[in-house]
Amino acid sequence: MGVRARTLDCVARAYRVAACLEHAIDAEFALASGQLCTRMLRAFRLFDHLRALKSYLLLAQGDFADALLQTLGPSLSRPASTLYQHNLSAALETAIRASSAQYEDPEILRRLDARSLEFGPGDTGWDTFTLEYRVDSPVNAVLDASAMAGYQLLFHYLWRVPVSYAQLTLARQRLGVGAG
């Protein structure tokens, strides 16, 4: 066997070894990814956190959103400087007790927080009120700061919808415009 043949044989074996190594790495990656997903979903309850974000920050749990709106409505019409954390927390607790959220897992509920964002002159509580949902490590690797900021932005938009509806209804009543 000549030098060229031995070289080609060596190269062929190296490619087979590289292909085997690549296959082994792919198999280990698939196994590790599967275990990580299972652990995130089961041990760290990723789906529970996603459901809580949908229910509370995206206002999908309507009775909770209605209770929160009724509890906070009068306070939020006042200047933002008159909002106090303890009042917002108490309103959140009242809304939880007045809705089906009271049956939620306490571990999920403890992650919910009501607070007022920084405000400027002329801002009302409607401009600064927010709900937050806190996640810990390792869930915050999936629901990172950017994702949570997106949920906050959606909450602010969705929170304004019932307020706008109430204001439109009031204006229609004042103008004497019928529903039909």
C-alpha cells in the first residue's frame, strides 16, 4: 500500500471517528435537553408560571381583573403621588379574596405584587399602576427581564381597555346616546 493509499485510509478513518463523535454529541445533547425541559416543567413549574402570567398580567382571569378594577378604580383616579404601596397591596389582596384567584396556589400568589411606577407631574394612578410577577432562578432564564418587560407592557395596554370602556360608557350616558 502506497503513501497516498495510507493517507486516504487515515483520512477516511478520521471522518468516521468525527461522524461517530458528532453523533455521540448530538445524542447527549438531546438527552440533556430533554432532561432540562422535564425538570423546568415539573420541578420548577414553568407552565404554572406561564399560566399565572396569562391569568394575572394578561388579565385572562376576568373575575380577578374585575375585582381589582372595582377595588382600585377610585384610588387610581387620584394623583399618582397619593398612591401608597400598602394600599396597593391591600387592594391586590382584596381582589384575590373576591375572585377565584383565592384558590390559586399560594406559591403563585406570593409572586404577584401591585405597585406604582415612577411618576411625573400630572400623572394619575391609572398612568403608574402596575402588577408584577416575580420569578426566581432558573425560571428567570426562560422568563428573563426582557420577557417580563414585554408582559408589563401588555399589562399596561390591557389594563387601560376596561378603563376606556367605562369612560366611553359614562360619556354616552352624559350625551344621552342609546346602546343600539
